[in-house]
Amino acid sequence: MGFEEKWKVLADLLAELQERGETVPAEIFEDLRSAKTLIQVLKADPTHVETISRIDTYMRNVESFVIFCAENLGKDVADDWLEKLKEQQITVPETKSGSRFVSGVPRDQNWVRIKISKDIPAEKMKKLAKQSRLSCKMEENGYFVVYGDKKVVKMFVKKLAQDFQGDKNR
């Protein structure tokens, strides 16, 4: 799940708190608003990893307040809200927090880094890259880098997604 989904859950929980007559301090709304702004900044430029920690700080503030108030409303309410928040565990894709530099890839080339797994084996990746007339290389960390023309890389990703979906449905 991403930050936006968790932000929506927190906003809904704050609205529910207000409906139940609880007073929500202005600082909590400011933190929620700041988190939303930084989420938009992160979407525009995912290379700024410090933005992630700032978003997390704001959202933890709001989450702490929400859980504290939920406990005052009763154990069932608190458990229900905790469950909603657990469903929105945030996972940050490695490509967003990782380096935008890949050793050995020419500057003018676009690239994609894909984690090799049992669902996406290295041989299948090599074959698909070769069919697409793209260059590829295996990294030591278990990732496969495919690079070339931007349009061709996009078509490669679409083809890989279609093949992956087809394999899952079989």
C-alpha cells in the first residue's frame, strides 16, 4: 500500500472522530495536510528519500492521536481502527528510494530494474528483452536491468505484465 491510501484512512478516522463529538486539535489537521502535500511532492520527484521520512513523521503523529482517541471511545473501536490502519501498511518500492543511477547503462537510455523471482525467471527476462531488441544485464543483488529506447522499454514492461498475468491465470 502507498501513502495516499493510508492518508485517506487517517482522514476518514479523523472525520469519524469529529462525528462522535471529539475535538481534534488544529495541529493534527496541519500534520495531515502537510503529509498530503509531501505525498504530492514525492509523486513528482521520488528521488528525495528524506521526503518519505517527513511524510512518515506527520502520519505517525496523526495515527497516534487517532488511536489515543479511539481507546477513549472503547476497546472495540480501537481494535477496529487499528485493523484498518494495519491493512494500510506502507511499502516503499525500492526503485523509488534507490539510486537513479545504474552502472553500465548509457545516459541516453531508459531502464527498468526488475527483481528476479520464481514467477519472473532470469531466462524469461533475457528472452523477452532480446525479442524486444533491448539490452539487459543481471546485477549481483538479484535484479535484472533492461535498458534501451524509452518507448521500447515501456512496451517491454507491458509485455512482461501481460505474460505475468497470463502465467498467474494458468
